Amino acid sequence: SGGRRSLIIANWKLNGGIDLMCTSIATLVGKEFDTDIAVCPPYIYIRDMLSLLHHSEVQIGSQNVSKFESGAYTGETSAEMLKKVGCSLCLIGHSERRQMFRENNISCNIKVKNALIHGLVPVLCIGENAEEKEAGITKDIIFRQIDEGLKEIQDYEGDVCIAYEPVWAIGSGKSADPELAQEVHQFIRKCLKEKYGAGFAQKNRILYGGSVSRKNACELLEKPDIDGLLVGGASLDPEHFLQICTQC
Ligand code: PEP
């Protein structure tokens, strides 16, 4: 799509353990992919996964990152730490974090900048909830999430990634219709263009997330503005995730 290499990310959330780590590694290592592949396990597994994935193309990302650089912030993990250990990217502002951990566009913006400063690709998650969709304000919500979440990043180098994840589609089994998803992705690209120019909008990837499975992955990836997928539930089955990564 637009010459951008697709990116498929597994988001394990608060799931899995040593078993899932080992079976995922065994399933993914030694395979060749036409797309970029990343796994975001719970923090505790990041280091082991990175060493077991040595020499593999599979990247590791975190599910969150601290707003802070260092100091008295119990329980936090900084962008610098994640980068130094070998992570490539970090999810920022996942809807579960917005809903349950008080993340908002302002905290997301700080995290996006922290990621960029330290050379991690921020994957900013955005999307409307069911009421907002019902009220017909999807585009207003998304415009705001981009405008505020990506505020004043023009002086930072590095790629940025957007994950469009309609909240009603996450974990519900009700994926967005590919046509509808494409329409929103096209709108997101327009927002990126208006904010930071055509080059920025052209090079940066926009992923779709929300009940992605082997059944709908290819149809979504065929759309011109869908540059990859963020996969939750289906990524907890390594064979299923592998199929999503290789079948299209
Ligand atoms: C997610 O939470 O990032 C997600 C896409 O979940 P699921 O695939 O389970 O809908």
C-alpha cells in the first residue's frame, strides 16, 4: 500500500506466560516474512524474547511506555530503557489504557515524544467508541486524537505509526468492515498530511486493529491506506498469528 512495507503487531495484553513465549518464538523464528512483524508481550518477557529471537527479523515492542525519563515513579519503564534493551516500538494510548488507566491525548503526546527522542517507533492507538460512532462523530474524535497526540513533533526524527482501533471492534469479534476501515484510514492520512505534509503522510504507516483474524486479515491489508494490523486475541495462538502474518 503506497510503497509502505506492512507491519503486523501482536498485542498480548496481560496474557500469556513462559509457554506462550516459547511456542511463539518456536513458531516465528526461522520464517521469512514479506511484512515487518512485531510482538508486544508483557514487559517481564521482553528481555528473554529478545535474546531468544536473536538473528530473527521479528521485532519486540512494549505495550506502554512511561511519560517520565527517570526518578521516583514506581512501576514505570522508560523509553530509554526499552530502547537500550532492544525494543523497536511501543504502543501508546491503547483504548484499554485510555479507559482504565486515565491515558489521554496529552499523556499520549508526551509518550510519543519520549519514544521518538530515544529511537523507538511510537504506535499511537486511536479510535472512536460505540457511542461516538452512533453519534456520527468518528472523524471529529480521530482528528482530535491525532492533532493532540501528535502535537509539535515536527522537530523529532523517526517514523511514527498510527493504529486505528475502533473501540467497539476490540475483542468483540465485530471487526470493522474493510471498506469502512479504509475510509477512516484515508481520513487519518489526510489529517497527517494537513498536519505535517505529504511526505510525512506518505511514509508513515497506519495499522488497523479490532477483531483481526485469519478470516479478515487479507481483505483489510488489500486496502490502499491499511498498512498493517494490530492483533490482540488471535495473536495468543501462535499458529493463528503466523497465518495472519504469512497468508496474504
Ligand atoms: C487490541 O486490543 O489491540 C486488539 C486489536 O484486540 P483484538 O484483536 O482482540 O480485538
